[in-house]
Amino acid sequence: MAATSAAVLSAAARLISRSAAAAASSGGCAHLLSAAKRMMSSRSASSIITREVTGHHNLTISGYAATRKAPVEWIASSQAFDAAGYRWRIKYDPNGNSWNESNECISIFVELAHDNRGPRQEVKDPVQFKLSLLDRAGNPSPKYCRSNDASFFVDGQARFQDFIRWKDLEESGCLKDDSFIVRCDITVIRKWAEGDDGSVGVGGVDGASSSRVVVPPSDLHKDLYDMLWKKQGVDVAIDVAGETFEAHGWLLAARSPAFEAELLAAPKEKEKAAASGGAVRRRVEIRGMEPQVFKALLHFMYTDALPASMMEAAQDKQRAVGMARDLIAAAHRYKLERLKLLCEEMLCRRIDVDTVAGTMAVAEQHGCGALEAACAEFLARPGNLKAVMETEGYEKIKANPTMMDLIMKQLV
């Protein structure tokens, strides 16, 4: 083996020497000798590149006093959310851990959310979590911030077993209307390796390669929302029950064919064209809708999401249900199917003896089949129909043959 290697090296050296001598006679000696030197040397280089990918989520715990009365084994889970390149869920345990006999400590768990949106997630990179109790101004309270060591992210879950004691929470000043907010900051330390050829690989399933660039979620909705409330380039004035909203006709028309028809029929305000930079303005009047409902509708048309104020209203059941019902009517009017479904989903989670009659009437009126079926299912449960019959809202159900028929089918 050694003799063979020596022979190969000797042959290579003779070849280089002959080539260099031949090149010298043609004036290319220096160039070829330089090339020969590169051939005889070896070169190797690599690098490890790390980047921090961050994200956060605010979780509102509404009805704190009621959760204190929950059984020891009771745990509530948040909806799944995206942050730092992965999908997560937060679990809230108001009674702490079962091993803690005093049960006066709130525990928070952050875990990977596995659903049907793609392959099962697996995090191989270090993950750091920080939980913060937000004060009434929405700022993290330094006294009530908890961080974990990356090594404590086990089996796809980070455990904050003693996040805060009941007594400390109640004395913190962060409780408002029997609710408090926890902010979860997530940081994933991603690593890449760069090889000789300049290619970059990132750790993943089966060592799959990818770009070192981490593409953040789209924030187009933020830009559109800023453009709306800064009134940049607005060309439509919309009058709703005494309030005027300014918006962009092109966006409203793109989002809603019903709005497009109203805009085409709206009169132009030529006298204000000069004041608006030469743009022709139109004025639309919307009847049968409250300003706060239209404001939420407008927010959805620009951002494709419900406004934060509506999510905060979820702490007030009556207010949240009323707004969702009104928005279903508005979404039906302007053919905004996604908004309609978002409100249906919200109402499905708030069906009870007090709300079922009014919600079922709205569902039947605007063709919300899934919501109507959910109301009928609730009424068919033992004792529920009798309790609802004693409320004023039952008259709405009794006066509608379609709803009564649906309920009877559930009872059979």
C-alpha cells in the first residue's frame, strides 16, 4: 500500500515538472507553477452559524376566581399558535402540581402543538422560554418573570411548575376584572453549517438542508392596518349612524363584491378632489349597523382577523356574544365568509341557557348551519330545553318552525 502511494506521488511530481518545463518555453511558466502548487496543497474550511429566532404570545386567563374552585386535576389549554418557527400551545393549571399539598401555586406549561397541519414537529435546537405576568398597562412585571434553562425543554414541553402563587397574583395589581395576562416569549437557537462549496445546511429531519434565512410570518396585515388608521390615500368616506370612517375603495372592492357594488353606485365628491390630492372621493352611507360593529368589520377587511378589542371583550360574555352576532349579520351582508366562520366558532364556545335562543335565531337567519346544529345539540341535552323554556328567549325558538323542527330531530 505504501509503495503504491509513493509511486503515485512520484508520477504526479514528474507530470507537474514536465508540464512546467513545457510551459516555460511558451512564456507561461509562472502561471503553471502556481497552478501546480495549488494542486499539491489541500484546502478545507467550514463554519458554524447560529441565529436566534424569536416570537411571543399573550394568553389571557379570564374568570380567575372560578378556576380557583376547579378540581385539582383540571387543566385548560390555549389555542395553538405559531412562534419562532414552530407551533405551540400553553396549558394553565390553577392548582399547581398534585404533589404540592397546599395547591396554592399556578403552573404554566408550554408545549409543541401537534395537529393535522403537517408532519409531527420535533425540536432539536435549544429553546428558551420566558413567562411574564403583564401589568394593567400591558407591560411585563419584572417581579413576576420566569425563564427556563434550555435543558428543561423535555419531550416537547417546558414546565413552569411554580409560576406564581395565588396570593402573590392577587397582591400584584395585575388582576383586572377577574382576569390576568401571561406573555410567553420563545427563542429558538438555530444552527447552520457551511461547507467547502459554500452550501449551507440547517439541522432538521434526516439532516435535510435548507436556507440559512428564516422567513418570518407575513406582516402585510400590519402594513395595511397602519395605512388605514393613518388615512394614507383614502378615497372613500363611509357614514355609519353618525360616525364617518375613511377607507380605500380598491381594498373594500377587492374584499367584498357587495361593497364593490355599493361603491360603484356611490356619488363622487368632486368638490373635495383637490383637497385629497386630486383623488376622486366617494361617500357611502350604511344603515342598520352600529359604528363599533362596522369598525370591527373594517378591521377584518384590512387584516383578515378579528380586532384585539373583540378578543378582550371575550372576558364579558354578554358583550362578546352580542358583537359576534352582529358581525355575523354584517359578514352575511357583505359576503365575508371567513369573518362569518370566525364569529360562528366564537359563538359555538359560548352556548349556554342564556345565549342559545338568540344565537340559534341568528344562525337560522343567516344560514350558519354548524352553529344552528350546535345550538340544537345543546338544547337536546337532558335538562337544557326545560331551563331554556323558562327564559324570554325561548319565544324566538317557539315562533320559528324551522328551529323547532331541528330541535325535535335531536330529541328523537
